[in-house]
Amino acid sequence: MITGQFNNQGELVFEISLVAADNDQLLVNAVLDTGFTGWLALDTQDAESLGWTLNTQEQRKMNTAWGEADFDIYNGTISLDGEQFTIEVLAGNQFEDILLGVYWLQIKPLVANFAAKVLTLG
């Protein structure tokens, strides 16, 4: 189980590790976005700097808060709750934050209690 925090905007923020192709790990804050129906989304430059593999066969069109956009698909690895997961990652130039999507809620329980300031995933 990982503990998160509520930021000033009330977003759910968790610290995760992005695992580069050379197995170096980079600790980052990721926002759990319940409107994002995927595993992880981040800036294309981040995916490239991690050496993640681009799936050249696929792009995905998705509706976002900014309108409809096309995203590249990468295969990336993250460490979450002491486990490593190789997942599909959406990458584009629109992202200011790294986003965790609702797919995580299929395998990790979420507890979010604003009043008690308790936020856990896993």
C-alpha cells in the first residue's frame, strides 16, 4: 500500500517510480485522474528520456479536457507499491502532470478520506 496526499487543488497525488530502460528509477509525483481510462500518461519527452519503447504500430485518439487529441503509445515500466508493472503508456505534449488512470483501481483499492486526510492506494 502506498500513501498519497491531497494537493492544494484537492487532487490525489502518489509518489511512484518510473523505471528507465537501463533500470534506473526516477521518483515522481503522479496525479490519480479518474477521468483518464488508462494506466499512465505523461509527456512524450519523459517517455523518450526513459528509453521506453514506442509502439510504432499504434496511436490512440482520446477525448481530453483540451478536446480530442492523438497520443503515442509506449511500453513503460513503473514501480508501485513495491511491485514493477510493464504497462501501456500514453504520451503527448499536452501533459503538465504525470497521470495515473482508473485502470489501477481494477487491481489496487483506493481509500480517499478528505476529512481524515487519509489517502492510500493498494
